[in-house]
Amino acid sequence: MSTSTNSDKLILATGVTGFIGAHVLDELLRHGYRVRATTRSKEKGDEMLEARPDAADRLEFVVVGDLTAPDGFDAAVKGVDGIIHCAAPVADKFEDGEKDVMIPAIEGTKAMFNAAAQEPKVKRLVMTSSFATVLDASRGWQADWTYTAEHWNPITYDEAKVRKDIVAYRGAKKYSELYAWDYIRDKKPHFDLVTIIPPMVYGPIAHPISDISKLNMSNMDLWTIASGKDYPEQRVPFWVDVRDLALAHVLALEKPEASNRRFIVTAPEKFSHEAAANIMREEFTWAKDVVKTEKSRSSPESFRLDGWTASKELGFTYRAFKESVVDSVKQFKEIAERR
């Protein structure tokens, strides 16, 4: 897609009332696109519109009640030139892994692809995936291993569906993305596909939340540290700032050479909760006596993750961890102190 004619393009964006999706929405608007965004309720859409008065003539919301219904996105895709289908929130506890996360993820992907197939103007679908689709947990933090976009986690559907923890989420992300690639291979639709694969995602929020307890899971880890509580568990040492991730989504929509490819989007700088705590104490006077000092539970030696391919081929650079932590914690502190 040519950036010089972006104002002529209508893009469908889903999940925009969430952490990643709200930034994707703002990045699309910055790139000059007209955006049709989906929301589960009119009230949430109105809130997002009210926060973006300058975009009133380029932004519209449509209510999609059941994201997993076979025809759930049929009306939303009419007349759009491209789609960015953003991720659902990360979760790690379920009553029923298959029912609560796996089936909804797969059925939601099916609904989006079925809808896209009915709109001949759609040229590309960009889908948020997750490092959960790539990670082989059995390798641990194997230092001589590099994950690339060619890798898939080895978990089977039957193994994932009986779990009630993060393993069910990993299965959901894997099998919903596999459905997408199988669709492209078998159906050969008139549109192509790009999937974006982030690890941990940090950064300030661009969607409204009622109070600090409503932060998304990864940012809540930062706020837990900033609040002086014990460091949370750290599963991986890789991260990306949400603003860089959003830009990667939009560039993936635009770059012809991204066609039918997966991209891992991760900063080259590894992180630890100890590093985050040190930044907070260095940058915020109030944090010096609040943030705990404790050794990170993460080993400094770990596998590598190929984020350089996305940076080079999509054409962007990653923010530093310090910038992400400072911008995030400053905003979270303000939210927490609201009265």
C-alpha cells in the first residue's frame, strides 16, 4: 500500500479498545488511513472517539457482539482495503483451557478470514500472534539456541486443551495462527497474510481504564515492581515497546515484501525485573524507598530471539528498555493517584 494515498484507504482494525490495539489504531491514524474499528460495546467506541477528536472524520466504530460467530465480522469488512486483527489479552489461568481460550481464538480467526474472503477489496490481513506460538518450553533458557519465525512450539492440541494455565494460551495462539496459514495455503484467497509475533509487551497505554487494577498483564508486572511488591515471575527475557509493535503492524500492512511472512518483533536488548527496578529507582525520586531490591530470578544467559529481521525488512528501530519503563511507570503512577 502506498503511503501517499493512505487517505483513500479504509482499514479494519480489531481489538482497538485493548492495550496493543489502541496503539495500532493511533499508528494507522498517524499514517493517514481512514479506520473502521470494532468494539464489543458502543460505550467503549464512544470513549475511544472522544479521546481522539482530531480523527473524528477518519474514524468510525462498529459493534461486533460475538467475535466467534461465523458471520461476526461480515458487516465490518464491507469496503475495507486491509485488515489488522489484533491480539486478545494474555491470560494464564482458565477454568477450561479448550472452552475458555482455545476454541474462541480459533473461531475468532475463522470468522475474520471468512469475512475477508467476502470483500474483494481486501489486499492484506495482518494478524497479531505471539511468541507463545514459537517458544519450546522444554528447551528452557538454552543459551546456544536462536528462535526465528520458522519455529513453532511443539505442543499438540490435545496436550493444550486439558491445561488450565499458560500452556492452554500457547495452544490457542498456535492453533489460531496455524488456521490462518492453512487457510492461505488451501483456499488461496485474494488477500495475503502477515503475522506479527511479539514476546512481552510493555509501554504506556492508549486506551481508557477505570483504575490501575485494570492494567494489562505485562504492564501489571511493571506496576507490581513500582508498587514495592515482590517481583513477579519472569518467563522470558525478551520484550518490545507497544509503540514499536504498533508501528510494525502498520508497516507490515504497507510493505509488499512482507507478503505471507511471519515476523518476530522484539527489541535486541534483553530485560529483567531487576533492571526495571533499577531504572525506576534511578529515574523517580518516589521509587528510591519503595521499589524493592532483590535478585532477578532470570538467568542472564538465555536463548536468542530474531527481532533484527523485522527491524531491517519492515524498516524501524526499537526503543530502549529504559525509555519504555520510564514512560510506562510515569503514566501508571498518575493513573494510580487519580481521585
